[in-house]
Amino acid sequence: MTMVRRWWLGTFGLALMTAACGSSDAGGPGERAAPIQRTPTPENEFTPVELEATVDHLVAALNESSLEPMQMAVLLKDATGFWAPVVTAANRAMGELGVPGNVLGSVAQSGDIPESEELQTQQIRQAVADGVEGIGIAPYGDAQAAALDEAMAKGVKVVTLDTDLASSKRSIYVGTLNKSAGATAGETLLAMLPPPPGTVMIHGNDNPGWVDGMDRTQGARDVFEAAGYEVLVRSATWDATGEAQDVEWMKTQLDTSDPPVVGMIGLFNVSYRCAMAAEAAGMTDIPIVAFDFDPKTVDYMRAGRIKATHTQRQYYEGYLVPYILYGIDAIGLDATREILAPQLVGESRVNTGLDVVPADKIDAYYDFLSSIGAN
């Protein structure tokens, strides 16, 4: 069985489901679609009010245009875990727009990155061959640039999400801007620290081969160094022995650093390892902040070991992408950018921002995620 055949078997059921959800109200060729009506978003202290207002502004502009059906595809690295809210949100947006479209993502990752990159490139070309007019994609990397540029040369609109591909001709990127995300998390911890001197430990990334991780780490480092602290960085690892190695390295630094470590920050989904290291060193009172909403991180928050976490708004990444693709097609790229201006950094990057979740707000945040179908 070929790699492409295996991939289509893994995603076929999901593709059928999303196509059915997104196409029920779409008209035929040349037929004006019904006015767009958004599903109301429940009000909550975590609701991103500015993002919601931007979508409302875009919907108003689209409803004044000549709404036409637009076939689109949203191509993800996965359809489970972190990506499940993206699937939910992209489905919802396409349903509201009344467009035929698929959300495609593997339900069984092979773990082979070159194979996954090749499969995603084939996805792009298959989508174009199937007649899509817009592609939203979370690319693996530069390997997808040529296929996306070929698609755009044929008139297909392209928006990236979660991971940017600035080397391509994509129109807009939607997601977390890593340097500002690191700075935001750094400011959260900074407010908990005693005055310098002291050392802050970052469980992040200092490997230039991973630019996004490096940017997030640098954003946090800049905050602490500007405030007068020494900074130690441990590059997080995700292999079989990564947890034990990370915890042992951080414990050793907690035991020996001069000046002493006064705070810890984790910048990825394995942030809870900071709390594990602090417990191993007998330093359970040291302030720690985290990233993402891993169940282990939540457990340490409930125990008082982690004071706050920072979560990416992947639901809103998935929700915005179909609307932006439709906007580019219906009112043009410049008009769409003008509406996105409150979140636009430069000419082409939409910053969806972060949710800062204190330990005493865990249940309120769960309620918010559940209310939008992103839990």
C-alpha cells in the first residue's frame, strides 16, 4: 500500500464529515449564498473580545459583498489532541459560511517527518486537482513552499496557521507570534519574582534549528535580562529519555546555581517538568509558570506548584482561517487586511494572542473551552 493510500485511509472519514457540515447551505455556481450568520459565542472572562469583534467586522463586510460559494480545504498535521479544537472551529466556520470544504489531518501519525512532509505536499496538489479555491494549512516546513506557490499561481488563496511558511507566497499567517508569546509568559513570571540578583531558569529551546522555539525562548529571556536577572536555558526534549534528562539537569542547576534560581518558566507542553525538578530539589515554593494545558500541568496548578499557564488560541486559529480565505476571495486581500488590522503584525501575520490562566481560574477556563467546543 502506498504512503498516499495509507494517508487517505486515515483521514477519509474526517473529510466526509467536514464536507457535509460545511456545504449544506452553499448555492450552485453563480448563485448568491445566504447571508452569513455566526453562532453566538458565550460571554466569558476569557473570551478574546477584540478577536470576536474583528470576525464580526469581517462578516459585516462579507455580507455586503456578492457572496459566492467557495470550495476550500484546511490541511493539518494531525486531527487529534492539540489539533482537535482546530478541527471543530474550522468546521464551524465553514458551516457558517455555507461553503463546501474539508478539514484533513492524520489520525495516526507515522512519526516519520520526511514521510509526513511528502504526504502533506501530495495533499496540497490533490486539493488543487479537486478544484479547491482556498487552502488553509499548518505546514511542516519549507518542503511545502513549492506546492503552495504552484497552487497560488493557479489562483488558489493560501493562508497558513500555527506554523508560518514565510518562504512561500502565502497571503496571511494566523497564530501565535512566538517572540511576543515568550515575552508575555516572561512578564507573568516577572511579577512573582523577588528583586535581583537571582537566576531564572527557562525550560525552552536554544537550538537554532527550531526557529519558533528559539523565538519564544528569546522573548522570555529578553524580559528577565532587561530586569537584571541571570538566565539559564534548558532545551526541552521529547524523546523517550527526555523527561528524566530534563528533570535531572534542572535539579542540578537548582542545587548549584549562583546566584540562586528564584523562578522557573516552561515554554512548551512539557512545562510541568519544571515542577518535577523543583520537587526533586526540595524547592516547592519557587514560583513557576507554564505553557499549554497538559493534564500534568493542570495537576501541578491545582497542587499550587505552578502558578499560571499560557495557552495558545488554536480554536481561533481554526475559526479565522476559513473566514480569511473567504474574505480574500470575496472582498480582496487588501480589504481583508484592513479589517484584520487590530491583530495584524506587519502586512501578513495575524496574532491570535494567548490566554493567561492563573491557577485559581482553572475551572473557569475549562468552562470557557467547553462553551466554544475547544476543551
